[in-house]
Amino acid sequence: MATNKDGKPIEILKFADDSGSYKRQASKFRNFISSAENAKFKPELNRYHLYVSMACPWAHRTLITRVLKGLTQIISVSVVHWHMDSNGWRFINKEEAGKRTSHSDILNGTEDHLYGFERIKQLYFKADPEYAGRFTVPVLWDKKLETIVNNESSEILRMFNTEFNSLLSSEYAEIDLYPEEMRGAIDEINSWIYDNINNGVYKTGFSTKQEVYDKEVVNVFNHLDKVEQILAKNHEGANKIEFLLDNKITEADIRLFTTIVRFDSVYVQHFKCNLKMIRYDYPNIHNWLRLLYWKIPGFNETTDFHHIKNHYTKSHVGINPHGITPLGPVPDILQL
């Protein structure tokens, strides 16, 4: 049994069921910000607050979109500490906050800027005292009604894309990550990338039986191969396409990026997705990853490898009981 520094047993987070397979919990809060006349949640300046983990790929989607859409001055943010235990995510305490060197220093997270809560779960219970489920991020919070609007990242991404356009300059309002003429193609690629890559690395890493792991890890790389082929084809001929579906970013790129940027640093070793590495074995995915990270605003500044590597390796005691965080790969991401 794993123990803490005082010799007391640590409750190990369990993610797999009796079959040895990982099953992701569905999000419970599914309201939508809308400009419709009878909407409960209307787009307003400084009404909404986003709770995230810098380590979580699902929360990362919303942070990227918040920057791309120019919402940083409209929607405020609190960041949980990178460590997650059996009580879920926590915020830094006053002692830790006192050690910060600047307001922008979120080496280990921030305080809860709204209520001073110690845990994300307190936010869930404030919204619903009868809530039963996991205390996940992201959480989109309404400061006016003091409740959770939504905790489903894909829906928060869509809200950020369209529902605040009336408050934005044309520079940002005209950015459309889910254009109507491309929605069928975006939905199609999102569906298999989500199940086989975004969630596939979790189904691989949290599996507790060999036969389950063997199936899931092969499936992840089969679908990475598929992405590689798509990007290779996009680069053929005179009219090269830089991104997954077009020469402009769509939400499909954002949703895939948050898994790929974590792949070599975490999923290869921690989740045992070690048949190949992005930087050595997938040249087209690697170029696409570095283009987004180094050239497109919103990707680099929302990617925190300190949070990412520490969270996975020190929170999942069942996978890594001694909490050792590997130093490599070096660097976390290669230059373009």
C-alpha cells in the first residue's frame, strides 16, 4: 500500500472498472450562454469565471480558445494546483500564495479568486448541495447567479467561439473555429480523434488488465497513423493545407493539440503509450504541433509542462506509487 511522508496510507484513485477498462464520466452541468431573449445565461462583461487545471487537456482546450477569441479581459480564470488526490483538485493555500513572486506566477496554481475555497468540490456543492459525481475541470461559473453554467469542455469551447462575439472587436469576432460549411467534417474528425486519441491514451494508461492495455495502445497508434496520413496528404501539391482541415485553425486542431503536446512528455512513459514518439516517428504531426505551439497565439502560453508532468506522475499513485517525475524528454517540445 502506498503511504505519504508520514507513513499514512494514501487512497489510490481508481479509474478502471472490474473489466480493467477505463470509463469516462459524463459531464453533469450542461447549460449554455446565449443571447436569446429568454436565456438564463446571457453574454456579459465580467460575468463569467473559468476554473481550470493547466495539466488537464480538457481544460486546456478552453484556455486556448479563450486566448484565440480575445476573451482574456472578459472571462477571468482561477487555476488549481497540479496535484489531485482522492478529494479532487485543490487551490494553493495562503502560505503557498505568499511565495509567489508576481501576480502572473502560477507555478503551482492560484487561489480561488471568487470564494477563497480550498477545493473545486466546494464549488460543485455551492452550485448543487446534492451533487454526486467527480469534481472535474474545466468549470464555467456564473458570478451573477453563483452557479455552474457548464463543465463540459467541448460545449464551453463552442460558447467561447460564438456567444461573446457581440462584445468583441471584429478582429476576434470574425474568428470562427466551427464554421457552418465545415461542421460536418469537424464533427466527423472530432468523433474518432476523441474516442481513439484524446480518450484513447486514458483508456490505455488506466487499464488494469494486460489484454485491455494491448488492445487500447495499438488502437491509439493506429489512429495517430491516420492523423499522420491526413496531414501528409494535406501537404501534397501546390495548395498545401497547414492544419487538419483547412489553412485556418478549427476546433479540431485545438482538441487534438492538447493530447499531442502531452504525448512525448507524459503519455509515452506514464500511460505506456510507447510504441512510437511524436518527435521521432510522426514528422507531419510533429511539424503541425510545433507550428501551433511556436507560431499561433494561445497555444504556447497556455501549455505548462511543469503542471502537466507533475500532475500525472505525482497524482496517479496506482500507476506511479513513488511519485517520481522523469526529467525527459529534453526539451519538452522541440523548436520549429
